[in-house]
Amino acid sequence: MTETNLKIPYHIGIIMDGNGRWAKSRGLPRHVGHTNGAKAMQRIVEACKKFGVKILTAYAFSTENWARPKEEVDFLMNLFAKYLKTQADKLIENKIHFKVLGDKSRFSKEIQDSMIKLENDTKDFDEFYLNVAMNYGAREEILKAVREISTDVKNGNLSIKDINADVFQSHLYTAGQNDPDLIIRTSGEQRLSNFLLWQCSYSEFYFPKIHFPDFDEEQIKLAIEEYTKRDRRYGKV
Ligand code: FPP
């Protein structure tokens, strides 16, 4: 683990919650909330880059979200497909390193191909990293690491005494990246919902009441201001 105590969080994780409530409060169908959530996500990427954040991890779709009504899942899949197609040039132009956190295999071939292409096209950029967690679940991610490490031990490529936090981290989707300094969840809920459970051991948390579609640069500024007031001790005095 790399300890950071910078004024600007190096890595922000965001749980983009409240799209449905945002829409409901305006008498609109839920999908309008998701469309506006996608616009808010673009604003947040720009704001984080502008303020000097290095990594943004946005939680777009959890392993549990497949249980939503089919029409909502279908709408989100179309939104993701559209995002991957329409945002590709912009991400490349802005030198943003794009990465999917999660198991891609459950998505359509079209979405998987777009994800892989965008990851490949942006893999050499190192100014700003955008991780989008899709079909992501932290428990699934931890189990994947356990399976891979067990296989290495079984095949004689790793001895049990050498299993440590660094080895474990190298099997996570966030391999090689600093842990999040700040985790934001919008819309007032105060829970993690299976997001970055290993990586958030020393993260600071921030729970603004605002729904995600209303989240913007000013809100990111407030979150960073709040973060600067925290005293991170990493278990020390
Ligand atoms: C949570 O709000 C939101 C989601 C499960 C979907 C998140 C998706 C986006 C923000 C769209 C943008 C993403 C990409 C990659 C383009 P909710 O539906 O749970 O809201 P509620 O709790 O108010 O019902």
C-alpha cells in the first residue's frame, strides 16, 4: 500500500447513486436519470482531471445490478454501448487511460469488443486514469485473486509463505494502481455495496446528499475540500 497524504486525492472512487430518485422527483422515468447520470460522469472526469486527481474509479454496474428489471438492464447496456462508441475519440484526445474493472464476459460481444479496443487504444496514456467498474463486485474480485493465487501455488510457481498484500493486490482489477484515497457515494446512502472492499482499507469516505445526475465540478471541489480536512494516520498516532 502506498501511503498518500496529499491535499488532492490521488485516487477517487465514486458510487454514482440516485439516478432513479433524481428522475422520480421530477416525475420522469428512471432511464432519464441514467442518461443524465452519464452526462454527470463526463463532467466528473473533466473536473477530476482539472483538479489534479490521477485516478477516478466510477461504479457504473455491479454484479448485483443484473437483477434489476430487464428493461432497465437493457437500457443501461445500450447506454454503455453508446458511451463506449461516442466517448472513445474524446478519451483518446484527452489522453485518458481507460480501464474496465469487472468481468467483461457477461456483456454482449459488441460491448466487449468496444471495451477491449478502448483499453488498447488508451493503454499508453499515463496522465489520467479512468476506471469504470462494470459487472464489478468486490467479493467476486477477491475470489478471482484467491483462485489465481491458489493456481500459482498448485503449479509450484508461488510458495505459500510468499503470499502477501502486494501479491494479492497484483491479482485485483486495480493491479498496479494506488488504493483510493477518497470514496464518494452520492444521494445520501452510507454503504459500500460491494465496491473496492480490499482497496478501501484506508480510504476516506464522503456521502453528499445530492443525487448523481446533479453532481458537477463544484461538488467535486467540495468533496476535495472536505478531504483536505481529514487527518490520515494509517493506524499510527
Ligand atoms: C445508481 O442509481 C446508478 C446505476 C446503477 C447506474 C449507473 C450508471 C450511470 C451513472 C450511467 C453512466 C455510466 C456509463 C459508463 C456511461 P440508481 O438507479 O440505483 O438510483 P436510485 O437508487 O435512486 O434508484
